[in-house]
Amino acid sequence: MIKITRTPAIVAVFDDDDTLKDAIRLSNDKGYKILDCFTPFPVHGLERLLDLKYSRLGYAAFAFACLGFLIALSMMSYMLAVDWPINYGGKPTWPLASFIPIMFELSVLVGSIGMVVTYMWVCGLSPGVEPVIYEIRATDDRFVLLIEEGSIGDNIRNDMIAMKAEAVRNDDYITHNFPGPVPIRLK
Amino acid sequence: MHESPIREPLIVGNPSYTDITHDICVPTETRPSKYWLAGFAVSVLVMMYGFFCIGYTVTYGIGTWGVNKTIGWAWDITNFVWWIGIGHAGTLISAILLIFRQEWRNSINRSAEAMTIFAVLCAALFPIIHMGRPWNAFWVLPLPNDLGPLWPNFNSALLWDVFAISTYLTVSVLFWYTGLIPDLATLRDRSKSKLRKNIFSFFSFGWTGSMRHWNRFELVSLILAGVSTPLVLSVHTIVSFDFATSIIPGWHTTIFPPYFVAGAIFSGFAMVLTLMIIARKVMGLEKYITVAHLEAMAKIITLTGSMVGLAYATEFFMAWYGQNDYEGFAFINRAFGPYWWAYWSMITCNVVSPQFFWFGKLRRNINFIWCLTIFVNIGMWFERFVIIVTSLHRDFLPSSWAMYSPTWVEMGIYIGTFGLFFTLFLLFAKYLPVIAIAEVKLILKATLTSKPKEAIYGYQDQNYDIHKAYAITQAAKIAVTQNDDHSQNDDHHDDERNAATDDNANPEILGKPVL
């Protein structure tokens, strides 16, 4: 059963990535809890400010690539050496060197597909997923910061206005405990 | 992110973030123009004619082609290698240039990747048709079957090709689509009609632009670039193995893999330029695909064209130095035999013509670039024709020497693939953002903030005086050091600079932008 959590939050909308960064710095200094941040493009430097961990998707890619490599090696070995060995003019029936191109190709193929599917899964991206949108222009030119309201909502609101937030409003930050994509309307 | 002021701005006209969204999305949201409809109609007709010729071949057999027992491979394999090569520029732009942090790629990668996908589709048609019984094409796959099961021969370069090209197509589509998701979300949030919103909502997979997602997105792009780079080299290497692993004089050389890869990138960039020069004009994207972009691509054309020229010379040298009679004959015959015109067309188009780009004026002349890319496309087609047909047509046994000329069916199939390519490209250009919106926004500040405005001049700010920019920057630097105390007191100014250099691990060492 998927559990949906709604956290009361302050939504601050900025019109520039530098003012957003300033607001995040201020929030970090004052100890506000930043829930999420929505930007139209990957603003560099935010991951450090928000203390986001370096993604482990690289390990997933490597594991899938190894799987592809093993699939290719075992498939070709079984087919050429075990199941139906053919004598091509006395050449070896287990020609490892000839396997290299296909082992490489299948490593890349399985590695990329595996990594992209893992990425979609952990980001909750899938056809049919309804996005939770706090600010419709967050994919255009607005930078959105969500801060947990708690009992200090007024302080946060005033600080965000002082940090040149274009709009500050209250909204519920919606999360769910399912690790993958949830194809239901959350908002 | 700091960028040197002596680099030309990659975006001109000083757009805001929303201007970028607007400029790129509007062409997809308006009704198709008359020119688009006309182009689309012609493309579809040409494509239909191509499919008719394919149907004719399949019905009556390969005998409808000009191939004979001596020249078993001709136009079809030439076209196959040519189209695969066209595709390689897309991967070079999206993957290799990403690894090298070449930011000018950001406004051309989307359309170049789309070209990759469409070109590979066109290329894949040819081996399938050449099988003669295309409905048995799945026999190349190692599927369990009731013939034993009998498996394909994994020692064959032709089978490696099957795996290489299908992997290449799949990974290119993955790379392209992963990058497309955020832009589809932009289109979704802009859409006014319910239907449009639902369609883009479905295809944007629920993207919101959360920093957590962007964080992973960047890593996924980087890793896909990392695996695509050796992949693209492997694909054309394996295509060249189709020839190099044989014992035909003229094919049996170890130089083939790097030579083919360089040639592929060469022709691919030419095709990207041919299409982008038209697309930027028709769709009004001159702000994002600037003359600086075209110039950078022209430089790559000169580089890869020279590599190809070097490869031609090396081949000739090795044919002489190896003192193998058959090899020597094959090369003399290429240049002075009955197909001399194909060989010298190739040399003129591929080796001579890109050298014009050593002149800065010509490199920045859009009409000249466009004409030259057409020559490169023709030249690279001739290169494959020369390699394939001239090596085959005079084989070891003079009694079986033959000549080859294509029939209308072969020409029809080739022309038909242009129809297929342009149909797909026109659909892409009309319904999807041709420029990666998010990636252009990413470089907007870096490319504009460090440029002195006085150095930008001319029609639509297309020109940038590097020398003037350098002089202004140097003067400003001296002014800053002289007024050091003064500028430190200026709090507001200092904040802005800190924000601008946020990415630098240590701004003190790397230096702050002066302007």
C-alpha cells in the first residue's frame, strides 16, 4: 500500500538562479529544512548547496554492463563451442578474440538500458505518471524552493521576500514511500 | 561558471530564460507553414517511390540491380556505409563533445542526435534489402530455431555489424530521449489545449525539474556519453571490418578503422551543417545556432577531412611500400583505371575542398559553408563507392573483370532513403524542440556575462571582435587591481561575483570574471 505524505511547505518562486542560490545559502545558515528545489535546467553548484549525494547510478551502469558482458560471453560460448561446434577450416570452436566486438556491444547495450531504466525508476519517471507541479513556470524560467513550514512559517516567508522571491505561498509538499514511479494523481 | 571573454558568445541577442523557451517552442506550437507542408509532401512522395523500388527488388530479385558476379556489392553497401557515417556526427556532438566540455554542442546536439537515429534507420534498410529475402532478416539473430538449432557465425564481421548497429540505434535513442524528457515537460507546461497537454504529459514521464532528478540526469548523460564514445568508434570500426577482414586488395588494410571513423565524422558534420544552416534560417534560431557554431563545425570538417586525406596518402604509400603486386594494381587502377572520375571526384571533394576553411572569411561565410558541405557529402559517397566498386571490379582473374553501373531501381532506393530521412527530420523539426532548451539555458549566463558588450556588433549581434574584447578586458583588469580597496568595499558587487563563480572549487585561484 502506497502511503502519501503531505508536508505543509512554503513555496518561494525566484526569477533567477543566483537569487535562488542566495536564498538557499540563507536557509542553510538559518537552519531551515529545504524539501525540494525545482529548476528549468540543471543549475550547477546547487547540488553542493543542497548537500545532494553523488548519484550511485554509475555503479548500476557498471553492474548492468558486467551482466551484458557475461550474457554475450556465455551465449556465444554455448552456441559455438557447446551446442553446435562447427569446424570452419580447422579454426578453434571457441574463438575468444572474435567474441570481443559482440561482448563490447552487449556490455554497452545492457549497461545503458539498465542504467536508464534504473534512473527512470529512482526518479519515479514513467509514462502515465502525473507530475506534482508547484509552479507551472518551473520548466520555463522560474526557480522554485520548497521549505518545510513547521512553526516558523512567518520567518521563512519574510526571509524569502527579503531574498527577492517573486512569489511566496503555502502549499503541501507531496511525497510517497514507493521507491518507483506511481502512476496516480497525487495532487 | 567562468568563460574567457575572448571566446565568442554562443548565444547572441541577449535573450532571457523565457525568451529561449519561447523561441524554441513556438515553431512546434504553430500550424505548419506552406514550405513545411510542401517539403513534407515531396519527402513523403520520394519515400513512397523508394519503397516502391524496394518492393520491386523484393518481387523480382536482386537481378533488377546492376550488380553482377564480379561486383556483388555496389550501391547498396555504399549507401549503407554512407548513411551510417552521416549518423556519427550526432554521437560525436552529443557524446564526445560533452566529455570534452565543448559548450557549443548544447544548441546543436538535439537535432544532430535526431539525425543519427534517422540516418541509422536509413542505413539499416540496405543490408536487409540486400539479403534478397527480407522477411528472413531475423535469421541473423541468435534465436532458437528448428534447424538444429543452428546458430549464426559469431566469427563474421557481418554479424558483428548486426549487433553494433542495433546497439548503436538503441543507445542513440536512449540518449536522445533522456535529454528530451525535460524539454517535453516544458512543452507540456506551456500547452494550452487539453489534448496537447495529455500527449506531452504522457511522453514527458512526469518530469518536474526537481534538483534530485537533475542531479541524476547529469550523471546519466555523462555516463551515456562515456559509453557512446567508444560505441561510435566501435560501430564504424566494425563497418570497416566488413571490408578489412577480407583478402580483397584495396580492402585488406589495417588503416581502415581509424580512416572510416574519421570519414564518418567528416561526412556527418557536413550533413549536420547542411541541415542546420537551413533549419536555423527557416525556424529563426540564429540566436542559438550562431556563426560561431558553424565556424566550429567547419574547423572539425577541415580536421577530419585532412585526416581522411592523410589516410588516402597512407594507403597509396603502403601499396607501394608493401610491394604486393595485387595491392599496387588495385590502387593504380583506382586512380587511373576506368573509374578514375570517381576517384578524382572523391579527392577534389574530400581532400581539396575542406582546405578552403583555413581562411577565416570563408569559414564564416554561411553560403560558402553550405555549398562546401554538399561537396563533402558527395565526396564521401564517392569514397565508399571507390573503395567498394574499384576494388571489386578487377579481381584476381582478368577474365572475370567487369564494369558496374546502377539501374533505376538502385537509384530509386537510394533517393527513397532521402525521402525517409527528410520525412522523419521534418516531423521532428515540427513537433519536437530542435534545440535542447534546458542545455541552452544552462550556458546562457556563462556565455553572456563575461563578454564586453562593446565588442559585439553587426546584424543581429552576429559578430564579435575578439581583439577588442581582449583589450577591454585587459583594461578592466588593470582598473580592478588599481582600485582593489574600493571594489572590496562594494558589497553588492562582490556578492554578484561570488554567485557567478559559484561552481569553481576555489574562486581565488581560478580568478573571477572581470566584467
